[in-house]
Amino acid sequence: MDIERDLNDALRRREAPAGFASRVMARIESGEADAPAAHPERKPWRAIAAAILLTAVLGGWAAHQESERRAGERARDEVLLALRITSEKLHEAREQVNEIGTNH
Amino acid sequence: MTAVFTEAAIPEGLLARAREGDHSAFAGIVEEQEAMVFSIAFHFFNDRSRAEEIAQDAFLQLYRSLGTIESESHLVHWLRQVTTRRCIDSMRRTRLRAVSIDEVAELAGPQRVADPLLERKLRELVAGLPETQRLVVTLRYQEDLDPAEICRIVGLPVNTVKSHLHRALRALRRKLGDQ
């Protein structure tokens, strides 16, 4: 038995089913084969929409960061001012205590 | 009746006309190559309806890719490659449906040799081989390609292709001997 010759026989090409080419052409003429390329304009719009959304998100995030930074600076300034006032008051109180001590 | 197929039986100019949008030229290409494409899928799955589905999809992909096809021989190589990939993809997406011996009998076309039972049994055994061995055996014995040509289609080193062929033949011999 020559298996290679038998495989050549068993696996020889078969005719495609009747009407095969017509069915392929019908699918092509229905526009099915064009589907991926039929709406190329959609891709740029999608990219533009995605870019706008990304810009808005990043812009919002940056504005939020800036607002947080400013609030932090304001809080720091207020604390420094409070410390300065406290320090001045303490200084004045010490001056008065010293003055009372000198008068007596 | 057994059709005799040549390597690239595409009439001159058909590809160029198809590229320019001539649908009748593309239909001519389909008619020239349908047996090759359909048979690769059929011998892979042993299932006519699945083979037709894969073959139709391969031609639709060809239609979309006409601009990248450089020549008639490139077209034949491209079709073999796309069909084998589609077979593997389809195989991986769904479980391989078991095919009964009655269904295989219905598939048998015109017989060239005196032992149709052996042919049927061989097709069943080939359809039961691991997927890479099945493709390699189909390309070797249906398309009469040598291992160097097969390795360009399936993307494996030539020695791996030879090894798959060797193992497939050994398995087929063993299984036939067990019958």
C-alpha cells in the first residue's frame, strides 16, 4: 500500500458547490465586502471626539489641580498671618509686662 | 471526472481588471480558484457547509485586499495562506463537529481510483489529525506543495513542516493498519 499515492487520491481538489461564485459575488454586490472601508469618515470623527474628550478631562484635571494649589497657598498665607499676629501680640504683651516691672 | 489544476490558472489581465473594479473579472478569479480554496477548507473540516463559509469569507477578504496583490502567483499563495489561517481560526472558535460516515459518503465526488472506501477512510483520518498536521498534509497532498512551499504558507520552519508530515504519515499508517 502506497499511502502517499492514496492521500493524493483522497485529498484531490473537489469542485466547489454549484453556484459558489454567484453567492460570493452576491455578497460583494450587497456591499458586504465593502463594509470595513465603506465608512472611512467615521474614524476621523471618532478620533476627534476622543481627542476633545481627552482634552476636556485633562483640562478639568489641570484646573482642579490649580484650584487645589491656590487653596493650599491661601491656607498657608492665613496660617502665617495668624502666626505673625500672634507673635506681635505676644511681643506687645511682653513689652507691657516689662514696662509694668520697670515702673514698680 | 477529475479536474486538473495548474499552479496559477488565472488568465492574463484578469487580476488587473479586477483591481480596477471589474466585477466580472473578479468573478472569473473566484471561478478559477474556488476549487482550491474550498478543498483546503473541506479537507480540513470534512464539512461542506463549513468549507463553503470559509471559502466565501476568504474571497471576500481577497476582494478587500486586491490592492495588495502583486501578481497571479502571489494571489494563489495569498489565498492558500488566508484559507489555512481561517481554518485554524474557525477551528479554535468552535468545537469541531463530528462527521458521520454517512455524511462523508454524501460528499464523495467522482472517483478516480477503485477504492472509494479507502479514500473516505483516509479523509476521515486526516480530518482527525492535529490541526497543523492536517494543514500540512492537505497542502502536501491536495496542493502538491513541497515542504519549503508549505513552510511559507503556515509560517513554520521547514524542518518542523517535515516533522509534522512525518508524524502525520506515521499516524495515518498506524490507524489504517488498525482497521
